[in-house]
Amino acid sequence: MLALIVPAFLILVLFQIVPIVIGANASFRSWSLFNPQKTFVGLANYRRILTDPLFYGTVLPNTFLFMAASVTGGLVAGLGLAVMLNRRFRGERIIRTAILLPLMVPPVVAAIMITWMCNDQFGIVNVAMQAVGLEPVPWLVYRWTSMAIVIATDVWLWTPWFTILILAALRTLPPEPHEAARIDGAGPWRLFRYITLPLLQPVLMVCVVVRAIDAFRVFDIVWTITKGGPARSTETFSIYAYKQAFVYLNFDLGTTASLIGAAIVMVVGALLYRGLSAAVEVSR
Amino acid sequence: MVTRRTFLHTATLGVAAAGLGWAGAARAQQMELKIGYMPHPIHENSIKWMKQWAGQHKVTLTPVPISYEVYVEKMTANLTSRGGQYDVIWHNDDWGQLWGRYLEPVDDVPAVKKMNRFLYEPPFVWEGKDTGVAFVETIGTFFYRTDLLKESEFPRTWDDFVKTCQQLQKDGKVKWGFTGGMKYPHGWFTFFWSIWANGGDLMTPLHERRNEELAKAGWKAAVDSPEAVQAVEFWWDNIKTAKIAPPGQPGYSRDDANAIFMAGDAAITMADTTLYGKFNDPKQSKVAGKLSVASFPMGPRAKFKSIAWRDAWAWAIPSHVDGAKKKTAKELLNWINLNEEAQVDLWKATGGFPPNEDVQKKLMQSDPVFRKFRAATVESEKIIHGAYYFARWPEFFATGIDHMVRAVTGPRDQIRPTLAEGAKKMSEVAARA
């Protein structure tokens, strides 16, 4: 039994635990990437990150906004598509495959594509806007338009994931409650609201927990589209940590930010998990 | 008669000898130099000539491209971890102090003596030793379209610059008067040149680049000076009221701006001379064959007639590379810089100034385009370095540009306070140097 566990345990220690310990060590030292002095500085790095107005005033709000908006957007769109696809119709397979396509596109490729679509000089979005008489918009110059593009890209990429999982759950729901409700005169909306949705709750909660934790760590889409700009206004937690460590070469502050982020995501994850447990309990 | 036994002995010995010979030859050819570089016409030109030398000297050359966006972090990690990924690396002037301690001194490369010392001090000097062998001078200049502007019409002041651009747009000759990179790390092509052309600088004392002097002055950023504030206001007006530059410009990299210029959508841009080859290539650019260069239009506060920056890109050798490779790399870098054909080809193919001053003197006599480029740049009244050379420069630079972008995209009356906040933060960053 022990022999079966040891390989996995060793891999976990070498590639997870040891790097985390090294990172934690760096967070208590003065450690620039270009000249690693490694002098012990206690909690100074934590103080610097936690009192950085950019971190608590822009980075954390952006991270939670991104998390909430992209999870909500993906969930609502995925639920809608799953309900639509949960019936027999001509061309059902083609439509289902087409809806899954974004899931097969690497996020960086999608982000580059969206960046060009939103380019103020050559982008198709502004061409379309001008065609209907609207003024072109420099999408990536302003905080909220940039943030909206980042969130929309993420929702587009992740909606199929929600769709697949919710569709699978819909196909396994028992027909009896729906039939009983129909006999009692419930219309389509009431059926969905009071029967389908409560029965789907455990699956929806799993989707939300997994995606929320993943969205908290978002890096690729934000980096490719805005690099945290303009003027650091769309920075999320991962971009902030990366910039500290690898653009400003403050390895100590980068690892400190990462550890603070890890602590935050653990708290958020625990709260969401508690919500999930409650949802599963209710659905029983 | 050859017996079976004799034949087998002979064959075995033959095979063994051939094997040993092959192994020996392979060992003799095994010297490999791995070159860490950024994909750019200048680097590619230099590597083309490196390959020629390598072919003649039985050295295997392995160029390893690294994106500019991650170059500093990737190379810093490689140098600090003494990684064996590269034997020769691209060493930009503004990373001089960042990497100085990890680089092999190259004072013993004779070609270095052929270069202008201004290029070396302070960027490529660490503890009194040179740390890079320059392969091109990088100098910013204005490119303009000769089908839209005659040389005599090129604006000399900011006022004329705006009027000229507006007139071209009003006449329907071009979509935008000017375009240039603005966001980090591309601020040279808008914010920086205009601050310098208005008599300002990023730090005080003005135009000082020696770290000891900057330290004596208290590492004080100067982006809140009247000259710098006026320069950022100039860009705010150019984008929002005069509308001579695209509204998306605060988000542009140099590549975005170059694409607009090469598409024929802007009359003027500001870029390194090293982009001349690309701009003038009909396969890539609609403005090929109708290009010229000019010096910076001057701002109202400047006390001198013209200004330009003059820096170099160099190749360097990590100090942890083994001795034989260091020796070979030095021979290679020396050869390129002393090879007149390679130096002239660099200029002809790309527009980059060859660092060998003997070659520059010859080009001055034989090449009118080179004379024009020099007149627009290094013959300016004031010559400065385009960066600073303390280790915190990447953070200092990013902090400055971020505040300038914030100022140029916010309300006009907030430009001064935004830059004041930026100057305070930049000074704090520099003081940690």
C-alpha cells in the first residue's frame, strides 16, 4: 500500500510542497531577481503588498469583479444553451459541435483574435460600428471597456464548458417531478424555476466553485489582451504578482503577493464549498 | 591471399579507426555557441554574419529567439541561475547595470576600441570593465512620407508639427498626421522624445546618467517638471482636440504604430533608425520608397536647437560560460565589428548605424542617405542616453509610463497631479537602487 502512495507523494512534495516552501521563504527576505541578497526582513514584504493602494484598491476589486462577472456570465449563457439543446431537433449534432468550438481554442489564441477584432484602426468591431453610423471606440484605452473585453472573452471561452456539464445533468434528471408539475398546471417557466433549477443546484454549485477558483487565478487572457493596462487599471492578482516578480524583478514581493492571493482563494474556496455542501443537502 | 581471419581483423581495425576518426572530428566540431536574441531585423542581420564566421571556423551556431516581452525576465533568470541556455546574449543598453555583475568583461576585444565611448559609458561598464560588444547604434528619429511632405516643409516646432499634421488630414491626404508607440515599454516614441525636445528629462540633474551623480541629487524623478507636464499636455491635445494622432494611441506598442505607418495611414512616425529597412521594404510597407528622416520638432521650453539619443545594442557573454567558448565568442564578435562588409550590410539592410566608427566615416563619404540620417540624429546639438542605468530602471520606467498613460487618458486638469504622483513613486523606486 505504502509503495503505491510513495511515487505520488514524492511528486507532490518535489513539485508542489518544495516550491511553495521556497516561495514562502523568499517572501520573508529581500530577494531581487537581479541580485538575490536574501536578507531576512520579517513581515516587511507582506506590509508593503497589503498597504499598496494598487493592490487593495484596484487589483483585488478587479480580480473579484472578473471572477463574479465571468462565472455569472458563463453560467447564465451555459445554462441557457444547455436548456435549449436539451431537446431533439434537426441539426442538433451540428449545433452542439459548433457551440463547443470555443472550448477547443487555446485562450491565448482567442485573446489575440479578440485584441485584433477590437483594434481601433484595423478591427472588425469598429468597422461594424461605423457601418451603422456609430463612432469608432478605442476599446483598449479605457479601463472599463478593456475590462469588459477581457470578461467577454472569458465568458465566450468557458460557456461551452458550463453547457456540457449542465446538459449532462439535465439528461439525468428524473422525469416524474416534471410530469407531476405539468399535471398540476405548471407552465414552462414555473417548471424551470421550481423543478429544474433546484434539481440542478448541486451541479451548478460544483461548476461555480471550480470555475470561481480558476477565474481567481486568471492570467493568460488578461496578459494577452491588456497586460494589466491601461496604466495598470485592469490588473488582476496573477498579473500583479507576475509583474512584481518578473517585470520589476522583485522576486520577494512577487512571491508575497502570490501567497497572499493563495490565502484569499483558500478562504473564498472554503466559503463556496460550504455553499456547495448546503446546496447538496437541500437538494436531498 | 587474404584469409577470412585477416579480412575480419582488417575490417574490425578499419571500422574502429573510422569510428575514432569520426568521433575525433565530431569532437573538433562540437563547439556550439547558443545565441539568445530577440527576433528583430538587426539581430537577424547580425546572426546572418555570425553564421558565416561560424561556418568558416567549424563552430555550430544555435540562435535561440526570445520574445521582447519576456526577454529581461527570462535572461535575468538565466544569468542568476547560471543556466547553460545561452553562450552569447543580446544586451540592451538599459539593462547594463542589471546584469553587469553576471557578464564577462570584453575589454580585450579589439573591436571595442573602434566604437564611440559615449555608447559605453555608463551603460556597458561594470566596475570599470566593458561588458558588451556593440553590434548596432540605436537612435530614434522621425520618419516622414516624402510624397506628402517636402524636406523643407517638415515642422521644426510643436506648433508647426500640429498645423502640418492637421493640414495633411484636412486635405484628405492621410488619415493621421502622426502615430507612435505610447504604452510601456514603448514610451520613447511619444512621451520621452517630447519631454527631451521640450528641455526636460526623466530625472534631475537634467541629462545626467551617472548613478553616483543621480544619487547625490537624491534620485529625484522629474516627470512633474513644467517641461514634462507640457509634453504630456501636448499629447492629450494631439489625441483629443487637435486629433492628429489616433485615439487608441495610449494603448499602442511600437508595433501597432509601425503597422499604421506602414499601412500608409499616418504621415509621420517616430522610431529607431533600425526600422528603416522594414519601412522601406515594399513587401511589408506601403510607404516604401517614399521615406525620409528628420530630427525632433522642438517644444517651446527647449533652450537648444536639437536633441537626440544615442545608444547601442550589444552582444554579451555570461561570465559562467566556459573559457573556450568565451574565447570563441570574443573572436566571433570581434570579427563582425571589424568586418567592413558586415558593417555596411547592417546599415544597408536595416538602417542601423554600424558601431565601427571607421566604417561610419567611410559611409559619410560615400552614402548620402547615411549623411542624412546622421544629420537628423547624432549631429544634433545635444546628445543624451535614452535610458538610465540603475538596476531599478525597469520598475522606474514602467511606473513613469503608467502615470503618463493615466494622465493622457484622464481629464486634462488632472495631468499635473497625476504626474506629481508618478514622480513621487518613481523617486521612491529609484532610491531603492
